[in-house]
Amino acid sequence: MNRAAAAFLAITAMTGLLAALSFALELKGYPVGALGVARLDGLASAATFLPLSALYALSGVLMIVLPVRAAGIVYANAATPTWHTGLVLLATILGVQIARFAFGNQAALNVLLDWRFIFAIGLFGIHFVVDRFRRNVLLRTLGFVLFTAIMLACLYWTFRL
């Protein structure tokens, strides 16, 4: 948890500095600044959490139904990298919006109120308790149903929006 928090803060700071540099270049009239901001805006969207959450939910379903050794492989090679990707993405979004706010856009932090960030919060919350789903049959069944429902909801909203 400590390493995740440190990585989150470092990526937020670096993205904020990169976005601030892009805004400063744009204010000076260089077209490279606008290009940098446009690329960061394309990446920094709550909608990108939907397919990422669907991937994590699929790996959660696989971890529940597979035997212990195979579930460990899925956890190490699918769930954890997906979780880290979500961490980087959320830090990027926060860094860009903080830089926007610092350059005078007072409504920049309203982007963080998007309902699709629920999937990001769920992704981070579930990662810390996913091991508990393997303890007994009832939790495995509930976890299977929960992950399947989340995966289908993410895929539906991914292609509908």
C-alpha cells in the first residue's frame, strides 16, 4: 500500500508538471503545447476505466474458478498489472486536472465528479480484498456473480457511450 501511494503521488506530480509545461508552451504560442494537452486529455478520461475494469473483472472471475496455482498466475500476470495500470491512469487524470486548475480553469476539478470513477474506486477497493473470495464456497459464488456482473456492465457501458 505504501509503494502504491508513493507511485501514485510521483506519477501525479510528474503528469502535473508535464501538463503545466504544455499549458505554458501553449500560452507562449507554440503549437507543441496544444498537442501535448490534447494527448493528455485523450488519455485522461474516466471512460478509459470501463474497459480496464472489465479486464480486471475477467481476471477476478478466472481467479475464482481456477485452481490455486493457476489463480496465482492470473493474479500475478493479469490482475496486478491491470491494477497498476488503473493506478497510473488515475494519477494521470488527477495530475492533468490539478495543472488545469493551477492555470486558472476553476471548473477543472469538476471532471473528477464523473460517475464512471466509481469503476476506478471499485478496481482499487476490490484488489485489496480479492484474496478473501477464495476462503469459502459462499464467498467464491458471490465473487463469481459480482465479477461477472461488473464485467458485463463495463462492457455494456464501454460500447454504449
